[in-house]
Amino acid sequence: MSNNYAKTQLFFKRLLLERVKNPDTYKDFKTRFSLDLDYDLFDDDLEYLINIIEGTAYMYNINIRLSDTLTDQKILNKLFETISLKKQFTYLSFFIKYLNDDLFLEFTNFLSKMNASVTSFKLQLKYNDKEIEEKRMKLILENLIKNDNLNIINLYIIDCGMKSSENTDLLNKFISKNKNKLKNINLYTSLVYENDFNIDVRTIKNVEISYFNLSKIRYLPIQNLNLNNNNISLEGIRIISDLIEEPNCTLRKLNLNNNYIGDEGCTILSYGLKKNKSLITLNLSRNNIIYHGLISIGIALNSKSEDKQFNSTIKKLNFSKNCIGNVALIDFCDLIKDEPEDRFIKINMQYNNITDLSIGIFGEYMQKFKDQTFLSITSRISYKNKIAYLNTCTNYTKIKKIIFENFRFDEDNSKIFNEILLKNKNIENILIYYNSFISPEDIVTMSPGIENNKNIIQVYLSQCKIGDDGAIALANALFNNIN
């Protein structure tokens, strides 16, 4: 038994009931609170849980694991009845783990009657036999569909049996039935499914789908689509490209991180991008982009394009962790150099094959876009060119986040950095890490900027040699910065 488990058990069985029944004495339990029991429960645990739920009107969120350690069908039935009768829960989370047939039927029966107070529902399913898991998931979906009183806004399905087309069809049926209520869907599995995954998301605002073989999405009038970590084929990219060029597309944020679509996938995407009138943020991090993919995106953003078709709405681009080299970056900069000053607020080129040859040109072009909210300097650039690039950033007045990795501070660039902090009153996050060259004197030099910038909410200094004097200067700056 782990120490954390023992502490949670002690609190759950010895202390919690007293607190929820005496909220005037224990103030934390006088208002809304949640209960997270993320371990296998036994029958007597459920009895305690029933007493706690009956003793409070303030618990709104419960996360419990129902596993093969449970045996008493009547106790489980009473738990579900208690949850339903109280009508105080807005968030329910269940991890069903090897639950036996009779107890599982109690759970599905509860789902068919779950009341309208629940607006967020999370489900995780685990059986060693994946065929059983698929059948169990089918029963869950059928009973959710059967329930006419649901008011679920946020749906999370984690590591569940969604391999079969029958289950994805049922999921689509559930989405369609609840289309006027559902706003956020998160589908996640740790295994990439071999079957194509087809989902209708025409009414959903935010969709996150991870580790599925995504081949089709029908309709796209949503605002945020996260397809991070999917094995998206070129055919899948063609479908997404076709969808984003539709006149009624309302998508504002598209995340294709870690799909390895390559240059060819980016080129296909660029065709739809040219005609899109809604996208603001595009994440193409970790996609094995080398040259042609970056240039295709650049052409799609170029207002001087020969065919007069271009995207004018995108303001945030993430090309980090690709294979982009100097020539590609220089050619990309050449494509965007004549865009209006307010065109871009973030272009992330971290962790590519960029060296001194192109960083100066990139900095020179990027300083034109004074609305930038993101500043990053990483390790592959020489010290001299890091300083040159840093100098180009002093005109930015809207930066919100700064990341410096392996950046050698000295008196001169500490002053430049302090100048950026003093000029830019929008900075919220400063992340400086792996900077063994940063000295106590550097912290002293940049302290006025930290002290007088009232919007800063995070200062992160990892593996930096700030010493006692630097710590004192930083402490004084933070003491005087009331935020």
C-alpha cells in the first residue's frame, strides 16, 4: 500500500464524513468541493461514500473507480440511487475496471436514468479481453442514447472500446441526439486504432481526438479541433483541407501536432488554407516538414500570390520540432516580408535545423510584426547571433511569453532583456532554463524589469546559477511586484 493511498484512505474513512456534516466548523466544506477516489474501492468504501453524499449538499464532482473488488449489487445500486436523488453533481467520472456482469448492468442502468444536473461526464474502461471491452462500450453508449434527460456539455471517453465501426456509429448517434447541448468532446486512447475513425462533429465547439487513425470528419462548423498524435493519412489531410476551404467553416484553431504528414501533407493542406476565412491558429509541430511544406504554407499566406487566393486570418503558426533548415526559413521569410504589420502575433520555429545563416534574416523580418506575443531563443544559434536577434526584439510591446534556453547572459544582453521587460507591459511568463552562464549580476540587472512589470504571473529559472545575490535581488523584485 503506497503512502499516498494510505493517506487518502485515512482521510476518506476517518475524517471526511465529520467535515461534510459540520461545514460551519470546517469552512472548506461549506461551499462546492470535489472527491477524487482514484483507487480500487471495496463494498464498505461504497457505504462510506453513500453516507458522505447523503451528508452534504456541496459535493459537485466525484471521480470513482468501480472494479472487480466490488461484489455487493445492492450497495452499488444504492450508490447510484443516492447520486441520482441528490441532483447536486455536475461532474461524474467513472473508471470501470474488470467489473463483473451483474454490477456492470447496474452501472448501465444508472446511465439510462442519469439526471440532467450532470453537465460533464468522463468514462474510462478496462478489460483484458478487448472483445468484452467493445461489448461493454456498446452497452454504455446504448444506455446513454436511451436517456432523454441528459444535459451533457463536456464528454470525455478515455481508453475505451471504440475499435468497432458499430461503436463509432453509436457515438455519432449519441452526438447527433445531443447536438444542441454537447460543446466539448475529448476522445483519447493509448493505442492507435487500426480501423478508420469517422465522426460527425457538426455541432461541437471543441474537439480533441488523440491516437486514432483519423480518416474522415464529416462537417466542420466547430471552433477548435485538436488532432494531436493521430496517424493521419494523406487522404485524411485531403478531407481536412476540403473542409477548411468550405465557405461555412468556422474553425479558428487547428492542432495537427505530431502526425508526421511531411511536406506532401502540408502542400495538400495549403490548398484548403488559401480559401479559408476563419482560421487564426495552426499548429504543425512535429510533422517532419523540411522545405516544400513550409514554402506551400508561406505561399498560402502570401497576399501577393499570383492567383489572388490567400489566407488573411491566420495569426499564430507553430512549426517547432520539424526539420526546417536555413534555406527553407529564408525563403519562407521572403514570402511573408511584405505582409501588414498586424499580420502575425506568433511564429514558433523552435528546435529546427536553423543556425546563424538564417536567424538574423528571420529576426529582421519578424521585427516588422510588432504585435508578436511570443519570443523564443534556443541553443543552436551562436552567442553573437542570439544577441543580434535579441536586439531586434526590443520594439515588440505585446509579448506575453519569453523562452530562453542555453542563452549566455552578460551585462549587455541583461540590459537588453531588462529593456524589453520595461517596454513590454503585457509579459506574463518568463521561462529561462539550462542557463549555467546566468550570474547573480545578470539577475540584479534584469530585476527592475521584473519588479515593474505587473502582469508577470510566472518566472521560471531552472538550472541557472543565480547565487545568493541574485536570489536576494529576485526576492526584492517579487516582493515589490504585487501580482
